[in-house]
Amino acid sequence: MPSPATEQGEHTLALWQGAWIAALVTGVIVWALIFWAVWRYRRRSDDEIPIQTRYNLPLEVFYTLAPIIMVIVFFSHTVRVQNIVLDDPTPDNTVEVVGQQWSWTFNYGLGEQDASANDELTDDEYAYDEYAYVSGTGSDIPTLVLPVNQTTRFNLYSPDVIHDFGVPAFLIKMDVIPGRVNHYQVTPKEIGTYAGKCYELCGVYHSRMLFNVEVVSEEDYAAYLEELEATGNTSDGPLIGGENADTQVGMTNEADEYAEGGAE
């Protein structure tokens, strides 16, 4: 795995490392016992047929309880990491992410955030009263800008088919499903630039469904939002595509642009 670029990624990496270490230790013990039994109880020419039925209650209790304990430990650690990744009642920022054939739109909230709007996600409940947006096209890969050391929640929308939103350096990805709003959050640790992509085959131009991530200082993030607002890339609500995509600036049908050679 790559070195995690987020706090949540560190927890994910630790979970996987712990699982692999436990699996390796278990594997070594099992294989050692198998080889020992093969050698210790190998057939000798002068041996009689051994007893075919034998019970060892302590051993049977052990190999019943040990797997149960391991499953409980793995489950508890998985739930703990999942809660860290998914649930923060008060994220610093919320970005409404839209995956649509075949590009991404990022809607940044402006003004005060109402985090309670994330409790029950519906198409008419959003965390901000105004949004600034940036959208990719057939010829331009969009850039998602995030502030360092702040927790950003992604609400994921798709108006057409299933996509998958992920950044390898963040060690997390999630399906973007029509009719359902999935979410997760990240807290970038370092300023830098990363590559993101769609992980779900979503059509002819799936391979072009890329985006960049730029982690900047809090001051630069605020300046970036002011720049988007000054250029007029704002709306009363996030641009989430769907039946109104053709009338929403930045959400026009990407297939038309590709067909016209915009991706050449």
C-alpha cells in the first residue's frame, strides 16, 4: 500500500497490517502443526493400525474458541475504523461530489455549514445555502482542492450509472450509486498533489474519468473559494445532474463533447 496521506488512511493501513500479521502467524502455526503431525505420526512398517477415534476435549475447545475470538477482534477493529472514516458529526467542510459520464463535478459550500443536514441525506437537504463548483469536461481533468489538517466530508451523487470515487493515496474509495448518497471523510496530513479516478467500469470513456487532488493550506483554500465565487461559478444548491443536467452550467452531457472530439 502507498504511504497514507490522510489520518483516516493511517487507521486503514493499521487495520490491514494487523489483519495480515494475524493471518501470517496463524498460517505459520497451522502449517507447523500439519508438518509435525505428518512427521510424528508417519506410518512405520511394523506399526499396527492406529486407533481411528480419539477425543481431546481441551484441544477441541481451543480450536473452537480461538477462531471465534479472532473474528470478534477483527470485527471490533473493523467497525472502529469504519466509524472513524465515515462518521464525524461536525466535519470542517462538506463537498458534494457528482460522478457523471464521464467526469466529476465538485460543489464547495460557501458560508456557514449546517452539519445536521448530513444526518438524513436527501436531494433537497444540503449543508450550505450557497455553493461554488468546478466541473471537468471532455478535455479538462477537474481538480479537487482540499485544506490540510481539516476534515472534509464527501457526499457522493450519480445521476446515471454506478461510479466509484477514490484517491489511492487516501487508501479509501466508495461506490457512487444513483438514487443513493454515500459518504466518507478525509483529513489530509500534508500539502501536495494526488491523483484520483473512477474505480468502477462506467461506460465507453471510463478510463478518462480522472481527477486531481490538491491539498493546500487553510488560507489558500479560502482564497480558492473566493476565486470561484468571484468568477461566478456559484449556485443556490449543488449541481447534482440528473434530469436537469443539460440546464446546469458545468453538468452538460460529456458524451456529446467526446463525440465531437473534445477528448482528442
